[in-house]
Amino acid sequence: MEFKLCVPCLFGLEGLCADELKRMGISDVRAENGRVLFSCDMTGIAKANINLSTGERVLLVIGETGADSFEELFNGVRSMPWERFIPIDGLFPVKGFSLNSKLHSIPDCQRIVKKAAAERLKDKYKTQWMEETSQAKYQIQFAIMNDRAALYLDTSGAGLHKRGYRPVGSAAPLRETLAAAIVKLARYRGRDQVCDPFCGSGTIPIEAAFAALNRAPGLKRVYAAQKWEWLDSKIWKDAVEEAISREFRGSYDIWGGDIDSKNILAAEENAVRAGVSEYVRFETSDAVDFFRSAPGGLLMTNPPYGERVMERSDAEKLYRAFGVAAKKLENWKMYILSSHTEFERTFGRCAVKKRKLYNGMIKCDLFMYF
């Protein structure tokens, strides 16, 4: 049986996410604004969840309907084949969002979607009440945009950026999916020396280690769909074994530094939880003193923006001092993520290339220097 799936992703990562899916052998992959659509069988659901490094979650597409009114939304949702996926005792909470649409009250939309799905299920199972007593969770998600509603079941549970290695974060953590994207854009494959002078809780070095090892980021977590009755549990076991069989082993030079020793302690603990502590090293270090005599390294970093952690003027001083240090590096490639509009001026160099990305809701640029 073939399913339609949707992977929401941070704006700017759609192409990277689509490429990941294509490399898994998944067909009919289409990148759109903020999401990637594809088709697959049951095995693809497990593969996408376990292997995707830049997607936020894997949603099973149930259907679409007009949403000009609550009546239209109700009738459209009620016509969808919920009984194919949700059993008679299934727990099916509802959440979602609405943008540029007449139906803008999220609680009201939730109630309508819940009622419509329940009515469909009661009719098909010939019961007066849905008990919702199962241990499995069939999270319904809706997305209403321009008076059209898309309905999904969330196969992932917790977002895919939650790899399971970072329960402790620094003051302004970088999302794991964005860190993985930076590593991919830098085309790191384990051969270069890698340094992150503003490593915080270690996300970029850890994601770099995953890339060097060719390690699937989702091996150490569980997914909502693993408990679904109609999905064979063997597909998850097989997907894990396949991912592990593709791993590399080697010696890698991956370093992270941060001026805050508490961040370094968190980074070391995160690396242990991620299973990559033997491949990365961290030390307390001031980025303005950063230097490497060896030529031809790869610097990937996410310095403070001056929005949440530091004042804007302090950030500019830091960029200026770090720019002086970076000029001493010989033939290094640099990938620096910042939301600061004056980054290039204060850093002292114009980027060779820029790419617009989002760190959560913060609009950023990835400044690339070759």
C-alpha cells in the first residue's frame, strides 16, 4: 500500500530535506515552501523518521478539504478515511494552525475536526462512543491556509530535531535540524578539520560527527507510529539495522570551544548521550583568541546574535574581534550563521555567498567564506 507523506521543515531547508529523501530511494519527492511531500510504502515511514536530519516530523496525509465555514470543514473531515488508521480504541487528540483564513479560532477548529473524525469513526465502528483507551497515540494535525485545510496523522511524536542527546541546552540553543543543514551545506564528509568556536551545547560538532560517521540521527529515540496497530513492528527494526549497516568508522578532527565552561560541560554530556564522545572534543576557549596554524580547515559556527543573549552592540564588538582572529586562518572555509543585519560589516569581510535560513522564528543568513 502506498501512502502520501509530508515533512514540514524550517524555511530554507526544503531542498536539503528533499535530497535526503531521494537518497533513501523514496519516490515522487516534491519540495514546497516549508515542507516536502513524497510517496512511499510502510517501510518509507520508518526510514524517513530514523534517517532524516533536516526535517521536523513525518506526517501521514489523510486528505484536504475546503474550509470556508465550520460546516464545510466538518463535512470535509468527516468524509476522510480515518478508520483506515485509527482503531476503535485509538487516542486521537487534535492540534493545528490557521493562516490567512476565515476560520481563525484554533480551539474552534480543533473541536470541529475532533467531532468530525469522531463521527466518522463511530459510524464505521457502529458505536455510540469512542473510548480512546489505547496506549498508541494517533495525533491529528490540521493546517488551514487560504481557506483550505490539510489533515494529517503525526507518525513522529516528538519533533525529529529532538534526537535525544540534548536534554540540557545553552541559553540560546541551535536547533539540531538547522545544525545538520549547516554541516550539509558545508559538504563535510569527515575529511576536514572542523572547528566551532561558539559551540554552546555542542550541537554543530555533534551533528558533524553524525555526518562523518554517516549515522542516522534518529536511532536513539522512539516514534508515535511504532505503536500503531496497522504498521508492522518489523519495519522499524529493519530500518534501524539498515541504517547501522551504513555507518562508517574512522578518526575525525572535530572541535568545539566556548567561553562558558558550563556550556562545555553540557556539550560533553550531550556528546556522550549521542554516542559520539570519542569523535569530538570540547574545551573552554574564547573565540576572539581562536587560531589554527594548519591550513585548509572548516569552521562552522553560530555566534550570539545580539537578540536573546547579548545586546546588539556587544555582538558587534564580538564579531569585529572574531573577524580579526579569522583573518589569520590560512585557506579555511567558514560557514557562520547570524541574524545580525550588519554582520559582514562588523566581521570585516563580505561573504562569498549567503543563504537565508531560520533558527526557529529568527530570520538568519548563513554567511559562507571560501
